Amino acid sequence: IECERGGLFFLDAPVGTGKTFVSNFLLAKLCQMKHIAIAVVSIGIAATLLNGGHTAHSCFKLPLDLSKRGKENCSISCGSIKDKLLGECKDLRHNTRLMGGATVLFSGYFRQILPVVSKGTRADEVNASIKLSYLWSSVQKLGLRTNMRVQLSGDDADRTFSKLCQMLDIGNGTSVGEKDGWVSLPFGHMVSDLKELTNKVFPNLRNQLTNHNWLKTHAILTPKNVAVNGLNIKLLEQLPGERHMYNSDEAVNYPVEFLNSLTPPDLPPHNFHLKIWSPIMLLRNLNPSKL
């Protein structure tokens, strides 16, 4: 950066190894050096983890659907902070260097999830990866491997879980003892039904309703939203008090039965049940201008 040579870097690091810490450290260092550094991510939740983080669409005024070409404009007010910042930017359009001579750092973990391609096949998702970009051969690869989250927590259970799971070996496809695609984990307990599961994870739930610290350390992870809705109803039945039912508004454009059957992600079901003291997670961005 000091030599203004630019470059393209990729920080490949599994969960807990310190991607966020390294990114925030670099942002703070560049700010101390009076350089302009922009932290952008693809989703709003990740943006809250970085100092001054924004989503790429919000920061660069990108359309949500890049395949639709409409009126191309950028809504930046004259005399605003962004207007003054644009005046200090360099014109990179005719610069033949990689990324126009700017220094760009990507970070992530390829073993988590491939790019989402609407109605695409597995091959389409692989082809959309940055690894197949013509830029990838020019990227300088960096890596983090030590799980700092486990090292700093001091929790023996976390350390045992990380060691037994062999996360890096599983991600690299080099796990020992793998048979027919299955990996045996020598810990945990099997339960025979959902009732036993809820009793194991949420024991004595009625007496722990007001204990927020206890509730934050207990959760059931499922692969599909359908299972989440069923578990929530069963747990709600254990809570004291009267049950309140809320129905969604209905439209006449489509059959009511069809609308009521939809359960889109991040939205409650058509028939929503609640009781007093029921924990609720609000999945809504209350400050969109900062993301």
C-alpha cells in the first residue's frame, strides 16, 4: 500500500481462526495511516462485524439484480460526504494494472458454501466461484489455520469438540475413518424422539424463562425451516399462560389456501402462536443506511 503497487489477496481461513480480527486490524491500521479503506460484504449480518462495514450493494449503489439493465444512476447528493469522497478517488478505468492498482483483500472459507445461482446446477455454482475467474491466477493466497476462538475461550468442551470433529480434515476430504461418505463423531447422545430432544436441550424450561443468559446458551439446530416451526410449537406448549394466535393478512390475487401454505425464510408462518415470555428473534435491519 505504501509503495502504491496494489495487489489482489485472498485470506483463506476456517471459522474461528481470526478473519474478522485480521480485517478489523487492517482497517484500523489503514485509518491510522490516513488511507481510505472500505469494508464491504455480501450480507448485512456480516457487515455488523467489521468496523464501518457495509453491504456491497449499499456501498457501491449496485442494483440487486445485475441481469436487469435499467436506468443507470447513482443517488449521491451534491456536497455530501460521499460526493467529496468521490472527488478524491482516482480514475482507474484506463489503468492496465490488476484491479486498477488498488489493493483488494478477499476473505472467506471455500468449504462452507458455494455461490448461490438461481435455478442453477451444482456445476453452475462451481463455475460462479472466484477460483474459476481469470483473476485467480494473479491472487496471492494467505491462510489461517489455528482456531483462536477455541484457544482464547479456555473451554475444554470447545477444545474437545474442535479436536474430535477434525474440521480441517473433513473440509479437505482427508478425514480418517470415513466410510460411505459418513463421518463418525465420538461424542454426543442419540435421542429417540423430539420430546426427549427438547427435554435434553431445554430442561426445566418453565423456570428458566426470565433467565436470558441461560436461554442464549441453549439452541436446537435443524437443516430445514419446517422442523424449526414444529419444534417451536412443541416448546411453546411447555410455557405457562394463554396462547395468542395471529393470522397474516390475506390477498385476493392468489388462492388463500396457497398463500397460507407458504413458509418463506425469515418470515413467521400464516398462523403464528405466541405466549408471554416467549423468546423472539427480530430479523430486521433497523438501520439500513449503515448497511
